[in-house]
Amino acid sequence: MNAAVGYLQIISAAVTPVVMISAAAALIIGINQKHAAVAEALRTLTNEFRDEDTSDERKSDIQGQVPLFMQRLQYTATAHRWLYASEVCFVATVLVIILGLHHAIADIVAIVLFVIGVVPMLGAVAAEVLELRLADQTIRREVTDVLPEHHKHLGWPIHTKRK
């Protein structure tokens, strides 16, 4: 009976990092979709820039937006890398818990791996917050000339197009 209780404790201890694996995977899926959408928007902008019918004013605006989109892609790629690093740490935590058979050192290693796995997860969230800030800037650049009065109500600075 004691062996069964011991195995149940091992399984219970392994559940928390498994939940974190699922949480990181859900974040990876969402960020992957965002990365694809940003990349597609960048492709659309560059194609529009290359179109001979695009006005010089629009080309100037596109040149202002492209660096923002490139930085957004860097932030989402960074978030991806950090989330995968978290996944590795959480999987390693599960393995240490299951294979460690409750040796004191295995418990310490599992805790350290778990904490190390949380850190890049927080970094990924920070990268996504920075990406959202840039997304806001790209939207402002795109709609300022369409809704200039709306920007005043939101407190957004009016973007003036370069000539």
C-alpha cells in the first residue's frame, strides 16, 4: 500500500509542470498565429510598396511602417524561443520528478528546473507586451489620415506623413 501512495505522490508532483507545459503550448499557438499574421501584413506592405501604382506618399508611409513590423516579428520570435525554453525546463522537471524517486537532490533539481522554466515564460509575456505597443503604433500610422479627430479623443499623437 505504501508503494502505491508513493507513486500517487510522484504523479501528483508531476501534474503542476504538465499544466505549465500546456500553458506554454497554448501561448506558443497564439504567438505563432500572431507571427504569421504580422509576417503576412509585412509581405502585403512590401508588395504594395513595389507596385508601380502606389503613390510616393504611401510608399513613404510604408517605409515608416516596415521597421515597426520587423521589430514586431523580432519580439514574437523572441517570445517563441523563450516559450520553447520553458517547455524544455518543464519537461525536464517532469522527468526528474518521475525518475528521481524522491531523492533530496532530485527534489531540489525539480524545483530549480521549474523556476527556471517560469522565467523565460515571463520574458515571453514581456516580449509580447512590447510587440503590442508596436502594433498600436502601426495601427496609428495606418488610420491617422482617415480618422484624425478620433485620435484627438484617444490622446494619440497625430502622425504626420513625411513628404
